[in-house]
Amino acid sequence: MSPRRPRSAPEAGPGSERQATRRSRGRVLLIIPALNEQGSLPRTLDELRLHAPEHDVLVVDDGSRDATAKLALDRGVEVVRHAVNLGVGAALQTGFRYAVEHGYEVGVQFDADGQHDPRFLDALVAPVLEGECDVTIGSRYVTASGYRAPLMRRLGMLVFSGVVKLALRQKIADTTSGLRAYAMKVMEVCQRDFPKDFPDAPLLIALARRGFRLREVPVSMRERSAGRSFYTLGKSIYYPYKNLLASLMAWIQRPV
Amino acid sequence: MEFISRTQIIVALAAVGLAVFVLELVRRRRLGEEFSVLWMAASVVIAALGFSTPLLRLITRILGMLFESSTVFAVGLAFAVAVLLYLSVKLSRLTVEHQIVVRELALLRHEVERGGGPGEGA
């Protein structure tokens, strides 16, 4: 096959910044799953460029119907687009796949909605990059941080951190945190074995059962700036059920 | 041929009708052979119960059912459950496969638009 230059690429002019982003790859890939996040994604990307310019960014557009992908492309980051909506877990898995194929050492799961503060990235990534552990979780509850979740959400978090604690014999205070860093070997395993729908408590249990070392890193989070959370679409009953079952399964299933 | 009630005849004929319909769907390639198996089994068994009163009585006694009609319902329900469970399993697998295809497509499209594959470049 002859290497083709992106001459025919839709909106890349000659010598555009899209090409420039290819020059050198960092060791860390920030994976941003995004579904209809045109309201908050640009700000998130700008912030990342400001505070974490050394990391590469991949936006996984999970079947958005708005300008999410275009806005991301305009900012010169890589964008992979799902033709249809698959869910946040599948989007993350796509990011993992991309990271493994492109040889990144660490993949960071980062929310598009502005909840996550890029200034905590160094603290999150460093332990994984240095091989001290395999997964870090940016956690709101390790120390007192500014964030107060709604009551039901807090209750749910309490239950799942209990389940995780029971299964892992390790306390994870914030099982639903969407700010995490994964070592490459973790991302490789996740190609084959990955819980459906929501990548939180069941994923942590499955990973810990494989012997990966998890660690929580204190962060503070903000209110989302726009758009809607992946977690609120009438899933308030299904989610706890599914997550409890999946946690239980992750606990007793043989790893694939 | 002896029948217990008119309902039995109706059930038996309905089962034959279902079998014919299923076969017709397969013939027109609207239904895969694989999926037709359970449906055919259901209609054959129910037709057999409907046309053979001794068989129906025997099975009713073995199962301890109070009425012959309950036996037919029970058998029908068992097949319905089997079909639904089978479909759920199929659907679960299909969901996973569908995810993989969408993912591959997304990554491929990204590569094509970028020009070149992951192994390329610095």
C-alpha cells in the first residue's frame, strides 16, 4: 500500500494544524468520550491545550447529532466517530483500542463536559507512568473536596463503594469517577474483556481480580458546564440493577 | 379419531397453520433455518398433542396436570420461554458484535481520512 497524504481529507487544508498534531506522539493519550457535547467540549479542549499541552487528545464521538466532531477537529485533536451511539463504555473501549494501536503507554479517561480539571492530570498520570500502579482513579472523596453530589447519587456511590470494597478488600471511595488513567497492559486486556454500558464499579472489580493495582488520587471536580450527563437518561433504576449484577459477575466470572 | 373438545381441534389446526407459516417464511428467506427450528418443534409437538388424544391424556397423567388443556398451555409456554431466551442470548451476542463493527469502522474511517495507518509516521 502506498502511504497516502490526507489530500482528500474533507476539511484539512494544505499544511493545516491537523497534520501538525501528528509530528510527535506523547506517551499519554487523553480519551474523551463525547455524545452531543458541542456546548462544553470546546472549552474542555481549550483548557487541556492550556494546562496539558504535552498530552495527545482523542475525542471519541459516540454518534453525536450535533457539531461535536467538527468542533473537535477544528481544534486539531484526533477524532474517531462511531456511526451509531454505542454508550460511554464502548466509546472508552474504542479509545483504548486506538491507544494500544498507536503505542501509548497510558490512556486517560476524561469527561467532555468540563467536570474534570486538567490540573490534576499530572498527579493522576504519574503513578501509572512510573509503574507504581496500573490504574489511577481521580476521586472526589479521598479528601474533602469541593464537590457535593445529589443525595440519590451519593447513596448509590456509597452502595457501590461498599460492593467494591467487599469484592476487592480495598477501599475505593469514588467508583463512578470518570477521571481515570490506565496503563497499556490494562487497555490491552480491556480489548477482550470489558463490562457493557457503564465502565465503573464492575470494571474496577474485573481489573482488580486480574491483579491490576488500583489507586485513588484525590481530585476536585466541578459542575458540568453544559449538555447532559451520560448517567441521567431515565437510567436511575436500570443502572443500579445492572451495575450490581455486573459487579457480582465480575467478581465470580472467570477472566476471558 | 376421538377429540376431547372443539378447542383441541382448533389448537391442533392452529399448530399446523403455524408450521406452514414458518415454513413459508423460511421459503421466502424471511426467517433463517436456524431460527425456525424452535418454532417448528413447538408446532409439531402441539399438533401431535392436538391430534392424538391418547398421547395428550398420557402426558397429562405423567405431569400430574388436572386438565388436558393445561398440558397444552404448559407445553406452549415452555416453547415460548425457550424461544425468548434463545433470542435474548442471540441479541446479546449481536450487540457485542455490532459494537465491534462500529468501532472498527470508526477507526478505519479515521485512518482513511488521516491518510495512512497506525504504523506509519514518526
